[in-house]
Amino acid sequence: MTSNDAPGAYTSVNGLQMYYEVHGFRGSAARPLVLMHGGLLTIDSFGPLIPALAKDREVIALEFQGHGHTADIDRELSLANFSTDVVGLLDHLGVERADLFGFSVGGLTGLQTAIASPDRVGRLIAASAHFRPDGYYDEIFDQSAWATSKRLPTQADFEEMRRGYVRVAPHPEQFDAFQAKLGGMVAAFPGWSDEALRGIAAPTLVVIGDTDFVRVEHAAEMRDLIPDAQLAVLPGTTHVGVLQRVDLVLPMIERFLS
């Protein structure tokens, strides 16, 4: 099955009808790669990275609870639930172990999966993710600073997220309510202990933009705590710009996964 087929399907996972796509070839010698998008985003946020990464491996792209084609259900939004959904999808597809590439909320989910289900994770790419609340700059949670922040998404960015949601969501009218629900989940994130990060067995690539939500020193601390970790800081790059830096991100990921 080639990436040009853009095959979309649903599977029942933990009470969720999860949407996913499979690109590339299962017969590749490389482990399957799972792509996990950020908050309010969809599979489309990975753009040209998908066909490029699927040239020599199977790429599994999913949409979390309440995101994209996957409808929200009466269940708590949590990283633990997102992670068990990822593992459930791997079970459905018969994938014993996969590499994970997550951005923002997807990066947090990747870290949660590497901590809670280490036997299912080969290599991990955690982009624009933190491991304690203080890993974010103060302005991220300070609404009075949003108007002048160079780190926050612009109004145009939010409108693009809205358009992406409305285009494919089963209930497009729920965007604002779901945005508030997701914001509450991120704000309530308690973080992980240093010991939890030291226990991550998967080789890990931590990626942030130099103008990201995440402090550079915090990302460096993640690199130091995870036993087999590397750190990449993308120059001239905001949080929402990380996945757009295909010129930097693609060769970096290809080399790390190989």
C-alpha cells in the first residue's frame, strides 16, 4: 500500500472510534513509525513529512480523541488515555513494537507511552514537549501576555486550526468547547518525575524550536535525564513552526531512525 493511496480507516479502541491512516509498506526492514499530532491538529499537520518518511517504512498516522475525524466521547482527556489508545491501535494492526514521533500533545503522549509501555516503543521523537509544568515559559499560561508573545500561535494560526477541524470533524460546531477541554488537560498536566525519565529505555530525540513554548534549558534537562537521548534546537522556529521546518526536521529524523 503506497502513501499516495491515503488510506483512512476507523477502529474501535477503548470505546473510541479512532481514525488512522497507513502509508508505506509493512514489508520494510524498518520498524513502523507512528505519527501523533499536536493539540487541535490533525494528521494533515505532518504535511510533506508523511510521504517522505513512508518511502522506506510503514507510517501509521492517527487522530486522538476529539481530534480530526475521531469524535470526542464521554471520557476524560488525558495522556494516559491517549497512550492506551496508541497501544490499542498497535494491537489492532498487529504491530508489536513501533517507533513514535509525536509533536506537542503527541510528544507528551509519546513520552507517556515510553514510560508506561516500554516494550512497545523502539525509538522516540518527542517534539515541542515538556516533562514538568515549569518547562513552559510563564507567558504560555498568562493570558495578559498573549497579545505580545512571540511564542504563541497567531490568530491566523488558530483560524487555520479551526478550518482543519471543521473540514473533517464529525461535530464541527464543538471546536470552541473542545479547545477549552483540551486546554484544561494541558494546564492540569502534573509532569513526570526525574526517575520516570531516567527509566525511559527508548533512544529519544528531543526537538524544540528556539522560540518554542518549551524552555531550551528544560529541553536540555530532558536530554540529560533520558539515558539515551539527543537534543535538537531548531533556529528561528516557533512552536507551531516546528513541523513546518521540513528542511531541518526530515533529514534529522531519517538519520535518527536509521
